[in-house]
Amino acid sequence: MHWLPLLSYFFGGVFLANAVPHLVSGMMGRPFQSPFAKPAGEGLSSSTINVLWGFFNILVGYLLVCRVGDFALKETSDVAAFGTGAFLIALFCARHFGRFHGGNQPERP
């Protein structure tokens, strides 16, 4: 059953990519959306909450990638599963958070 580790790597990519905006915003002292805000995912959470949430995402991502199966950077299927998860959550976040930060507006010439 080689697909279970691949599923784990996919979600590991999701969690590790999701850690980036929370850690960066938190470390810059800026509030950012998080699951703990009101309304969840739309309201702003403090920079401290975002640092904590970012590190939680890193921990879960680490567990999913490094402690499940035998992740190998030279194994195309492992990297593809990880990269697909990271890419899809990045696209989702760009669209979702773009509504709040003006990132969904087309560029003008």
C-alpha cells in the first residue's frame, strides 16, 4: 500500500506551506487570518497566535513527511505528492486571502 505514505506527504506539503504566511506575518508583528479568529479564517488573529499556529503547522508537516514512510527527495512520486499539496494550498490561500488584501484584482496597464 504505497499510496498511504504519498497521501501523508501530500498533507505534509499542505501543512508546511501553510506555516509560511503565519510565521512570516507573526514574526513581522502583523495580524493575519487564522482558524482561531472570529469568523474563522476571515478575521484577524494576533501575531503571537500566528507564530504558534505556524509552528504547529511545521510540527504536523514534519510528522507527516519525516515520520511516515520513507520520504526520499530522489523519489519522484514522493516529491510530486509533497509538491502538489504545497502548490494547491498556496493557490487556495492566494485566492482566499486575496479577497481581504486586494490580491485578487487584475493588474492595470
